Amino acid sequence: MVVDPDTTPAGRKIIHVDMDAFYASVEQRDDPALRGKPVAVGGSSRRGVVAAASYEARKFGVRSAMPSVTAKRQCPALIFVPPRFEVYRDISHQIRAIFRDYADEVEPLSLDEAYLDVSADKAGLGSATAAAKLIRERIHAETGLTASAGVSYNKFIAKLASDQNKPDGLTIIPPGKGAAFVQTLSIRRFHGIGPVTAAKMEGLGIFSGADLAAMDGVWLATHFGNSAEWLHNLARGIDHRRVKSNRPLKSLGGERTFFNDLITDTEIREALAHVCTVVWDRAAKKGARGRTVTLKLRYADFRTITRARSVTAPILDGASLLAAGEAILGPLLPTEQGIRLLGVTLSKFEDEEDDDEDTAAPADLFSLI
């Protein structure tokens, strides 16, 4: 039986709120001299990476995760500002307090975006659209920042809608319009389809949601295996995932980009110890006890590798985390070329349960720029 995506689950109303260029906008808010100028939050050194870019910088192609030297080459007037994560977290908590006035079910995806299930109309406003408008107004009045929002009957479409009219936009996709909306979009806009999968799709002649919808289940299974049903549903605007409060932490970690490549074993081991110390400090504060440690190395030529190691019992202290990291690192030494980035992630926590309805939460990752 074919499920009608626009009537199931009945009456569900979802808002996705996404702050506009959050980190960069906070810096422009707090420093009037930066307003209207291209701003990048991140390190300006040769080894720096852009964490966020203002809309003025994005016009030049500057984007997050771009090497700072590339960003500066594309936008010579770019102004670099060091990140202030404590400030961003405080503002994020302020915004989440606003969300709670309108929904009991709030699922943060990161510091600057969240899903809200407003089906119950907690604030008594009569519609999800009215709630989204008031939320955006309050965010601007109370923080001086702008947010974009998407309103629809499921999470996938609400997230796509919030990106439709950025910045400071509001897009509503009502029941009955979801599939048509999705099929007008490039598959590169689809949340959950990364660059590698998108490139594969384009190689197979799939460039839009309409192209994807034209492919039957057998063809999709042949080319995309277990993802076939998921892709089939996305192209038709179908997404039955619930908004989940207190989304369980799946992983946390940190990484450090170095001004000069690390060459010697001693330098690399010292860097590992430093990152492990910071990661464990955060894990201890959250009460997170994981069983899997993942090491990430990026070499001087930008080749990146990850290696993971699991232990039978949860890691209970920083020394054990470092020992696991060293056990992974050891076989990779000595290195034939320098290391420009080193990261450590802790996962498989004690209270983690399998979740076959929702996608895994992204790592709670920070950067030591």
C-alpha cells in the first residue's frame, strides 16, 4: 500500500529554525565595525580553517571548512575573527529557551538550528506559521540576530524550506505541496545526500528531485543498496521521523589544525595528548563514557584518514583515552609526510541505544584553531 506523505502522520506540524550565518552574525552584532563587511570566523594563519562566513563573504565563494588561505585568495578584503564558542553557546541557550515557549518537543541539531514539533499548539496561536513568525520576531528582539524558518508537515521538508529564502526568510510548504516542492530542487540541496553521493547520482543522470522520483525501487536498489527506500521516500516528500527532545549524544571530539606540519613522532604524540586531554575534559563534564575512539589525521597533501579502536569496557579516564589513541597512532608512525590536522572522537556511549527510525546524530565536534 502506498502511504500518502501529506496525510501521515495526521496533523503533524514541524518548524525548522536556522540562524543566519550564526557565528559571523554574532561577531558583526558585537562589533559595529564589522557590519556590512566580509567576515570569516576562524584562524587566519596558513593552517587556519574558516568556521563560518558572513553573507558578504559568501558572495566571494567563502564557506565553512575552507582553508583560510583559499578564502583570503578569493576575497582579499576578508576580515578574520577568532571564534568565541562560549558566547555562541550562551546565545544558543537563549534561543532554545524561546523555542520552549512554543513546543515541548525541540530537537537541536547544533548551536544554530533546531526542529520544533508544534502540532500541539502549546502557545495557542492557531497555526504553525503564526508560531514560526513569532519565534523569529522574538529571536531578533532578544538577541539582535536573524533566523530563517521552514514550516511543513515533516522534518525533511521543513529543513529544506528554512534554506529556501535565506537570510531572514520564512517558507511554508503545506500538505499537498511537499512532493512538488522537493522535485523542483537540486539533489545537492537534499539534507543527508553528501557530495560523494550527489556526484554519483549526477553521473547516473539524476540532478533534481524530479529525476530521482522517476527512478523505480529496483533501479535505486541496484545502484544505492540499502539507501534505496530512503531515497525513494525523499523524492516524494515522505519522512516519518519524529522530533525528539533530548537527542542522545552519539559522539564528541575535537581536532586541531597546526600552523606548521608535525613531522617527528614526538611532535605528533604530544599533539595527540593535548587533544585527548581537551576531549576527555568535555566528556567528563557531560558524564559521557564511550567505548570507541577514532583518530583522524590529515596530511600535508590534504589526504585524510580515520582509524577507530573499540574496547570492551567504557573508557573511564583521560589516561585510558590517550592509551587508546596511542594504540591507533602507533602503527601509523613514522609518517612519510607532515601532519597538518589531528582529531580524536569518542563514541559508543554507555547509554546509547540503536535507533532505526532516525539518522544518527552528528558528532559534537569542536575545533582548536
